[in-house]
Amino acid sequence: MGDEQLLPLPKKAQEILVAGSLANNIGYQAGGWTIEWPGSILSGGGSAPAPKASAETWINMVNGFQKGALSTRLGIPMLYGIDAVHGHNTVYNATIFPHNIGLGVTRDPELVKKIGAATALEVRATGIPYTFAPCIAVCRDPRWGRCFESYSEDHKIVQALTEIIPGLQGDLPTNYPNNFPFISGRTKVAACAKHFVADGGTINGINENNTVIDWNNLLRIHMPAYLDSIRKGVATVMISLSSLNGKKMHANYDLITGYLKKKLKFKGFVISDSEGIDKITSPPAANYTYSVQASILAGIDMVLLPEKFMEFIDDLTLLVKKNVIPMSRIDDAVERILRIKFILGLFENPIADLTLVNQLGSQEHRELARESVRRSLVLLKNGKNHDEPMLPLPKKAPKILVAGSHAHNIGNQCGGWTIEWHGLPGDITIGTTILTAVRNAVDPLTEVVYSENPDSNFLKSNNFSYSIVVVGELPYSESVGDTTNLTIAKPGYDTITNVCEYVKCVVIIISGRPVVIEPYLPKMAALVAAWLPGTEGQGVSDVLFGDYGFTGKLARTWFRTVDQLPMNVGDPHYDPLFPFGYGLTTIPRERKATHFSPKRTVLFEMEDEKVPENHLSSAAAFVEGGIQEACDDACSICLEDFSDSDPSTVTTCKHEFHLQCILEWCQRSSQCPMCWQTISLKDPNCQELLDAVEHERNLRMNPPRNTTIFHHPTLGDFELQHLPVSASDSELEERIIQHLAAAAAMGRTRQLGRREGHRSRSSTQGRPHFLVFSTNPNSSSSSAASPAHRGGVGTPPAVMIASPNSPFIEEDSAQLTTQQSPAQVDQVTAPMPGSSAVGSSAVANQPGTSSINRRSPSQTSPNSQDRAGPSDLQSFSESLKSRLGALSTRYRDSITKSTRGWKERLFARNSSTPDPSTVVRRDVDPDIAPVSRMMDHLEIAEDSRTNVASMSNNTEDSSAPVPAEQHTLEMAVASTHGFPFHGELLYS
């Protein structure tokens, strides 16, 4: 059964088709207006009933047109449409959202859907039921003047953000016919997917130019978003003014009728762009009769005619009477148009009322726009060196400078398609400029000085703490925005040069695309791409001053020079200044933010002055905001120099890292952190390890098929996943060694140890911290082994690591051997929310477990004999060290001499693998079982050993109370090699 039968044209529409004359039916197609031939009316860019017209004024105008249409013989309501492309942008006091180029940065379909719903309410608030949005072009060249209307150069992002269509039109009901238009009630509007198709791929980015592309790439790059739009019930599709392989899209029967209507079964109506049929010929309208014929036969149902609607009606009538255009083509077009008018409810409720007028520019919508601005910003540089990030800015400062042509200009901030077609600089609508936002954000005692383009004398004569420079492009749209140089408006570069020479500066670029910036980058302390943020500039200051963090990632490649264009991610000549997906992040001040890494969950509370040092130097420094560009002689992840003992590993994309750093990175991503190309290592042995890590990452995404629990008489139980249990002891031992080879390479404990040691010596705040972890077998296997399996196993001693002035560790190793009752065991081993599947943290204050003593100043410290003696701890570490030394030789030999095939053997799941639900427990050689923990913790243990020794001689220091503001970090770690670690990390 076809969609037409599932949702037949309403009876009244069928009666209209029968009763309508040829003149009437042709009139439905005309996007103009006469009393005799109602069709639809377009408010073009800048077209309004009056300057700064209110919602009521708009409603009165639209209702006036509608009453004229209803007064005709058949009483067909007209359809009024407007370009609401980033909010209801033609209307004064409407909420202006970031343009699509900024929304693409968020990669958030739900956010875009909310924007669509808010836009629909504001459009309906003015009595209008139809918007010519969204633009789902895939812009492949930023020289195109409409690139800011495109979400991304990547079709996947564009596809995802077609979720704006359900926001505008409403969610499809269950069991609704496929590919059928849907609009849900009087708070929603008809949407328009545009511009079909490949408008973003024209040669040299010239608007309305020719796109040269083969069929497969057309389907791969430019077509997918239309499939998604049609599936989501989009009501209309607008045709592009461009050509495809030399053929004007407005005359392309194969794509409009053959593919869109027949192949994709689109049931809404197809609409031309404004004067689109005129431009079928060159010069435009040189043979207007031919243009009418070619466009209607190609499948266009409604034609936007700003001036020639009477000529269009005359020519189309003549062509039908001469049988050049069959009447069936006219009927098809009229049926599609009437279908949308019925779905919109125009026949039942043609006259708009005032019930929604308070939605225009509502505070709720402005808050949504402000959030959208925050999330659309991309931090491209943060500090002139990696150790001194500039952002977030302090709110308290004696005097700061705000400069630049775009700092206090709401028109420049909104860009094209705002109030006027091409936009306008100046105070064109109601909103918050970035200068006003800065003044709102800083401390009341901070003096904010604004100078649009200050000279050197002014800069030298003032003692500014820092400066904010806001420059960019002037507003434009369509062909007016086509450019070959991609530079910002004068005197933007001069302002950057002058200000940044004398004052530490953060530069904010307001633009509809990437622009030339590389020559000026060294002068800046920080650089932010703000795109075209719209009316809610407070969203910019929210992130600048750290109330929220930077999160945006480039949805467009940022080129070095225009000579590289077009250049998109995946191209062979890809060498960008900032690659697709790039974006530094910051963590908000005075907010608790959860930071996830492959090995731990960390709860940070930010100080007011700076990002914690461990945040800046973590192996995730690139994505967390610590790196701007590749290091020449150091690892670009950990920032440490290469050495003979820790040499560089080179990727095929020519970036250098420590092997263990890039392997750890690969636990979270298969893309290079510097250029976002797929990671591949030149050294074949290193590539073997990379493959192992990626395989482990994939395994981690799925439930384990089998788990083997190994028992160590001293260290207790731990598990290995995805290893066969039927192998001989020697084979099993070899596989464990091979498995741990990858685990050792992945670990970055040695670097952490060096960095932690460096920080403990150099930190100005002198923040000691210590680590307590339990090796209680019950903790390790509580969720994997039954009580019977655990029976008879004694509680092992805890391994404790501390720094000299750290808070006191209460229980000693003797106390940890205290026998527990079954109830106590169950209490200790109960899994905690968010903990590893293999066990739970054993840090609760239970008898027989290690814990942190949080003493008040009035409490006394325990006697020194209540602590683990340094000699015991030292000998334990020495024992671990000797085992690691022996193992290191073995795994290095294994890697360098016999790596071929080991990965397949290691992860093989042979026929003897037990049922997935089966858990097997085995006893293994004590020298083999604890290797993973030994690798993970040896360096920290070794660095802390002397500290523990001095701790026993400094009872007074050890008993110092823990500050009230200390922050506890629960760790439930399941590393990629399958060994659980449970403990608590306390930052005092």
C-alpha cells in the first residue's frame, strides 16, 4: 500500500482539484499574490510590515493577506513563508541563535532540535506557518558566501543535525507513513530542506556555480542529509541555484523527479529558490518561456517569483494549453501544495491569533541561545606556552581592555540573514554585545576600558592586566560573501598586532568560516573562534571567564593559506593549521566537573586562579586544553622530551609521540590527536602493540565472553578476560607475558611517577597526596567468584604509599589480616555505583580494610606502631622491582624478536573456551600473577619509599589534620588488560 493510500488527499482538496480552473491551479504554483490566483507569499530578507515591527503588527499583515485569499471563490488559504534560518531573524527583538557553522561545532542533535522548536514558536508568534530552513548544504570550500549556513564539511554532522526538522515540525507519530510530511499543530511550522543538491560543492566556492562530482560521491557527500530529512517528514525541499556537472538544478528532471520524488518517494512539494527559474538561462530570463517549461517539467511544484508572477502564469497557461506541459503535471503540483496546507491546518485555522506573541524573544529562548553560544565556541590556542594557559580569565583585575570592531556591534555579531538579507552592522536588534557581556561578568571593581582600535601610545600609557580583542568579518550573505582571500575586515589585523604587542591578549574571531590567521597566531596568548553567535553575547563571556568550560570541536578544517583550498578532512594534501575536530577544552572554575580518562574517574574542584597542574600535563593534555601545536623534540601528548631510553614513535601522519603515550591515547580514540587521521605507526613491532590496544578497546565495548580468576597466595585473586582456560601452564604463562607486554607498553606509570615527583617538589601550593589501595581478594573478585571460591583465602596485607606530610594512614598490615565475618565480607565487597565489573572499591570504613583517617584538630594520632613500617614497605617494593626487571627482559625480547602472530594467539578464543557465564579459578605461579599491578604501581611506590621512611620519623607531621576542603576521589579501575585496581586517591 502506498503512502498516498495510507494518507489520501483530504476530500476538500480533491474537490478543489476538480472545481479549480486551469488559472486557479496554476495560481497555486505561483509564489506571488493576486486576488484571482492565491498561492503563497514570501517575506524576503529585510521584508517587514514596518521597521522594528512588533509581533502584533506582523500578525495583522499576514492575516490581511489570508483574508484576501479566503475571499476568493474556492476560499483556498494562502501559505506565508519566511527565511527563519538562525531564529526568526527578520523580526526585530527575536532571539537570534548562532548560525549553522557554530551549531555544527556542538555536534548535538538534541540542542539543535530545541533550537528548532524555539524558532517555530517565534515564527508562529508572528502568524507565519512556514520557514525556508534548514540549510543542509555540505560546504566543501569556505570561500563560498553561504558557508556559514552549513553545519559542517562532514556530511555525518549535517545528517545528525537534521534533527532540527522534528524541532520545527514535531516528532513523527508512531506508525506514521514513511517519507510523508508531518507538522504537529499550531506551535510548529513547515520546514524546508535546502538547497537540493550539492550547492556546497561548487568550483572555487562560487555561489550558484557548477559542482563537478561523480554519482558515487554525490550520494556519499551531498545526498545523505536529504534522505534523513525526508525520513523525518520534512514538508518541502528547495532546489539549488547551482548547476550539477553543467546542468542547472532547476531544470534537472533526473534528480528532482527521477530521484527525489520517485526514488526517495518524497510526498511534500518542491519549491524553487527566489528567481531560480530565471537563472536557468544566461543571462537570466533570456528565454523565460523556456525557463518555465524546463523547471515545471523537471518537477518543481511551487515557484518563488518576486516580480514576474503574472508573466509566469501567462507562460505556464500557454504551455499547458499547447500540451507542452501535461495537465497531470499541474495536478501533481497542486495536490502536493494542498497536502501541506491541510497538514499545516490552514483550512481549519487560517487566521493567526495573539496567543503566542509572548514567545518572540522570550527569556527562555534567549537562555537556550546563550547555551548554544557557549557550546559553539572553539578554543584554538590557550597560552603562549603549555604551562601558562591564559583562559579562563580572572574576573578580578585592576583594569582590562576590550578592543576591536566587533566587540560592541550586535549586527556584526549576528552576521547575514539578520533583519536584512545581507545583515547590517550596528545596533539593529535587541541583544547583548560581547563588550556588554564582559562588563556584566567581571568583578564590580574591575575597570573595563573599551577602545575599538587603540594606538601604541594609548596601550603603553595604561597598565592593562589583559586584553580581549574582538574582530572578524562584516555581515554578508550569498554571492556578496564570496571571496578569494578570506581575510577579516580592516583594521582587524592591525588591532591584533597593536594590542597583542603591548598587552597580553585573547583574540575572538567573529566570522562565518575559517579566515587567514596563521601569521598573527604567535602574537596571541589565546585564540577563540566564535563564528556568528547571534544576539546572546553573554554566552561568550560565560566561557571566557570560566563559568563554563570550552567544549567545541571544529566542524570545519581551518586552513593555513587560501592556496590550499579546497581542503577537507581526508584529502591527500591535508595540512591544516587546525584540523577538523580540533578544539582545546577548559574546566569551569568553582564548579565540580567530572573528568573521564581510560584509567580513572576524577572529581575536580577548580581553584579561581589556574587549572591544576595534573590536568595540564596528563596524557590527555591535547584534548583537555594543554597543547596548541605539535612539539618539535618532545612528545606532543605528555610534553616530555624524547631520550635514548624513551625514544619517539613516528606515525604515518608524521607526528611523534612516546610509544606508551600514543598507545594510551588509542585506548580512547583511533585518530591521531594532532591531525585526527587514523593512527598507524611506522615501526611494525609498535604497530603490533597498537593493534592489540585497539583490539582490547573493542573488547571493552562488549561484555566479556569468559573470565579466568587467578589466585596468588600473597596478593589474592584477580582476573584475566578473554584468555583460554584449557591451556597448559607453560602456554598460559607465555600468553600472560605477551598480554602484559601490551599492558606495560600502554601504562604511563613511569611518566606519572616522574611528573608527580616533579610537581611535589615544584608546586607552589605544596599539595602532597598519597595513595592507598587494597589488594583484598574479596575486593578483586567479589562480582566474579562465588563465596566458595573465596573460602579459605586469607586477607593479604595492604600496600600503602604516602608522602611526608600526607594525612595519616590508620590501619597497619597486621590489622589488615584480622579475620572478617561473612557479613563484614559482604559489606566490604558490595559493588559501588560506577565501579568496575570485577569488583568494588574497598575503602569504606569497615573492620579489616584500609581507610583514611579524617581527623579533626582535636583528635590525636595513633602510635607509630600502628603504621606499616618503612622496612616492610621497602622490601616489598624491592621484591616487586626485581620481578619487573626479570619480566622486562622477557617482554622486550618477545616484542622485538617474535611479535609476529602473538596478537592473534593472545586473543584467540578456541573451541575449548567455556560457556560465557562460566567463571574459572586457577592458581598460578606467584611470579606471574601480580605483574600487572607491579607495572602499574612500581614507580610511584619507588618514588614514595623514602617519603614513607621519613614519615615514621615525623609523627607530628603525619598527624596533621586533613583540611576541610580536601576532595576525595573514588577509583574503580578496570584497565584495558583486565586487571582491577581498587582504591582511593586523596588530594589534600
